[in-house]
Amino acid sequence: MLTKACSATAALALLALAACSPGAPEGVDKAALDDAVSRAIGDPNSCLMIAEADGGEVVYRYNSATACANEWPACEGQGARKLKDLVELTAKDRQVRSLSCDSSIGGRSVGWSAGPVPGKPYVYAAVMEGERAFPGMMMADRIASAFRKAGLSTG
């Protein structure tokens, strides 16, 4: 009986976590967007967030909250940043960013990409870290293609 109670509690906890996770931008199929982003930049240490351009509220997140909470070298001067910080900055200034640098873990690199979603009231920011992380410019191209494939953007 204790096993059933623990299983039920665990299931409720998972449902609560899923309920807190952002879905997808209005009119976009989350499964299609997840698939397109996964094919573009999928990796255990990658994350992509889409936020409202006005206000910065995150409406979509690719990968887990844990992966998205990592802090990596900012590739802009000294210091590190979290992806949430970059998506909020991008919502404020609407600037396109494509950055790459060495990771804080030897032999690995970090790529950052951010900017407006063409034709939509959204901005995005993405990070990829690892031995085979794409440079920021390549990430931007791959993400633009993923957005088109998922029906989020025509640009």
C-alpha cells in the first residue's frame, strides 16, 4: 500500500512540474516545435527559450529547467550568464546576438544565439555547451530553420 501511495505522490509531483513548464507560443504545436529545435540544437547542455517581446515572459522552453538554469561563460567580456538573463535582455533591447567562446570546462565551447522571432511578438535566446557545441552564428541559422519548420516563423 505504501508503494501505491508513493507512486501516486510521484505522479502528482511530475504533473505539477509539467504544469509549471511553459507550453508553446500561441498557434504553434509544442511537439512540432520541440522536434524541430531538438533536430537543430538538441543536446543535454542546450536550452532555448522564447519570450514575449513586451515584458519578457517565457512562453516556451526547450530542455529541462535544470539544463536551462546552468550558468556558462557569457562570451562578451568577463563573466558568466544564465539563459534566462539573456532572454530578458533580448526582450528589452531586441538585439541579435551570435556569440561563441571556450567553456569553463576544458576542451569544450559555448555558443549563444538570441534575437527577435521574425514576424512575431517574441524574442528567443539559446545556449549550447559541450565538445560539439555549435558556434553562435550556426545556431542562429539552425534555429531560424527550426522556427520555420515548426510554423512559428516565415522569415
